[in-house]
Amino acid sequence: MDKGPADTPPAGPGASGTTPYEAIKAIPVRHYGRWISGVVVAVLLAWLVYAFSQGKIIWATVGDKLFDPSVLSGLGNTVVISISSMALGLVLGILFAVMRLSKNPVTSFVSWLYIWFFRGTPVYVQLLVWFNLSLIFQYINLGPIYKNETVDVLTPFMVALLGLGLNEGAYMAEIVRSGIQSVDEGQSEASHALGMTRMQTMRRVVLPQAMRVIIPPTGNEFINMLKTSSLVSAVQYPELL
């Protein structure tokens, strides 16, 4: 049976004798604000470089002193006090975070008081308090265990360690507490059902999972510690400043 005109399929765009679609001409949008802001920033940067070039800075001396023994010694002390204080702050942070989450009202209140005090007072003031503690307590007397003059115990390094470490512990306590609370309570309930104690549950189950929340802000805290360590020059600790 012959096909009529109505049964003939329509010609497609690629069929012979037909005109193909016209190519789309995309015209990019001009962002004049980007060019203007770029020029402004470049001018300000050039002005800043020019201002420093006009200052009385002996750049040759800067290069000579960059690896001076006193500078390298100060850099080493800065790294040591920063790492030591951060380690102390991390240990105290875990301890006081667990105390803060305890159902014991005494330990919870003591932890809250510690965090409130050391976060609410400046680090510089705390360093000065530790530095002048020998004016209040002439001796550190722990009975038969230990007794010594406070000025001999609180060396500049120890003052810097206590000042930075105790302050950092208060901030780390809140970071660790938020990490612990991010772990679902079902994890702890399952651990208790398996016969684990609270300490085993915290050490084996909760803290490993909480680390993904704790580690990123801890890195930021360490960077901040490196900068805050310049304050210990006020207690005669010879760091990089």
C-alpha cells in the first residue's frame, strides 16, 4: 500500500534542503565593579609599599639579624612554650569538659567556675598574678610531700606555662565539651549495655568519634597560642619578641 503525503515523516533539522539552527552568540557580561575594585586595591598596595620604602628601615640589617643566635633562641623558646602550654591546655580541657558534663553538681560547678574565671579575665593579668604570687605566698608548703620557696618554683618558664596553659584549658574545655556532645547518646548506651564503664566508654567510644569536631578548632587555638606567647615577655621569659 502506497504512503500518502500525510504519512511522510517531517524533515529534521539535519535533513537535506533545510536550514540548520543559527549558532548562539554569547556576549559576556562586563563587570566594571571588578576592574574598579582591582585598580583601587592595586593603588592602595602600591601606596603602602612606597610608604615603607620611605621609612628609615635598614633592610640589610633585617637580613643579617634574621638568623641571629638571639632570634633563633627566642624562636625555639616560643615553640617550646606554645607546644607545652597547648599540651597542658588540652589535658585540662578534656578533664574539665568531662567534669562539666558530670551529673555530680559539685564537679560540674567547679568546672563551670574554672571556665568562667579563666575565660573571663585577660591572659596578661593572669600572667602577672602568677608572676607576683611569691608576694602573697612565700613558701609552697604541701606538708611532708613538698616544701620550697615560691620564687624558686615559679621560674619564668613555669609562670608562662601556668598562665598560658590554664587559660587555654578553659577554652579547650568548651571545645572538647561540644565535641563530646556531638556524639549520639546511643553510642554511650550501647557501650554500657556491653558492660563498659563510663571511663572505658569515654576513652574507647566517645572521644575517638568526638575528635572530628575537636581537632579543627584545636588547630586554630594553637595558631592563636603562637601569637599569644608574645605576652610572656612581661614575665621575663625570653621568647621571640
